[in-house]
Amino acid sequence: MKTIVLTGMMGSGKTTIGKLLSNKLNLEFFDIDTLIEEQEGIKISEIFSKHGEKHFRTIEKEIIKKIFSPTNSVISLGGGAFENTETRDFLLKNSNVIYLKTSPEQIFDRIKNNKSRPLLCDNMNIETINNIINQRKHNYETASYIINTDNKKTNEIIEEITGVLE
Ligand code: S3P
């Protein structure tokens, strides 16, 4: 089966859905944020604070390239990975990219108490989330499939994804 890549804003459920989807379809699962933390031996927030976002983006791009296989895997990207033109073009060409589209309100509800995301920790509010989505949506929307996740249970989202991939 062609590799499935999940993109979308922070808090849109990429990791949760990716894990469940890979189990259901019996595919290998890669969570890019987790792989970055394992490789670097520090949390993403520390990479941002010690080395800056640019450095994080370089590692992110390299890890995606390193682990990518065109078949039989599910890859959950970090919310900003699809902003990189080279990564985006490569993934669009070689995998089934799915955009998990979630409203700023639902994202805020899910992640408001979570301090692990450096782009939001000092500005955890609906307006900032909305601004980031607006900056990125033209790239997210290049995905092969767009799944609206608002008010849906994880199993409904998984079913929708497997439905569109058939
Ligand atoms: C980021 C999203 C995060 C993580 C980093 C930057 C972003 O991943 O890669 O904090 O730029 O949107 P999640 O989307 O898994 O939260």
C-alpha cells in the first residue's frame, strides 16, 4: 500500500490518528516529532530554545527524507513540516498526503494546557492558532485528501481515511 502521510495543524490529531491507522492497516508508523526528540536526545521545545527554529526545520526535513519509504507506512508530520517546499513536493509526489483539518476552537480546547509546543506556549489562544492556520492553509490544502475532524470521534476519522483511500 502507498505510504500515508498525515499533515495538519498542531493538535489536529496527527499522532493519535496515525498510530491507530497504522495498527488498523498493519503498516509501520513514524511520528516525526518523536523521531526528532529521540535522535537529538532533547525535547522539541529545547531544540527551539537552544538552537532556534531554523535548526529544528533542518533536522525535521532530514529525518523525513531518511525514514521515508514509498510503501507500507504511516507518517505523522509535525504541523510545520509541510511548509518546506522540497518536503511538500516530495511527499505529494510519492505518498498519499491527508490533511486533518480542525477548527482553531477545537485545537485550542485540545491543547490549551499543553506547554510542549514552542510556537504556542507564550501565545496559547484561538487568534494565534487561527493566524498560523491561515498562513499555512494554502499548503495544507495541496494534500490529496482533506478530512474535517471537527466533532468527530477518532474511529470515525479513521473510517473516513480508509474510505477515501480505497
Ligand atoms: C510545529 C508543530 C509541532 C512540532 C513543533 C513545530 C509547527 O508538531 O513539530 O513544535 O510548526 O506547527 P505537532 O503538529 O505534532 O504539534
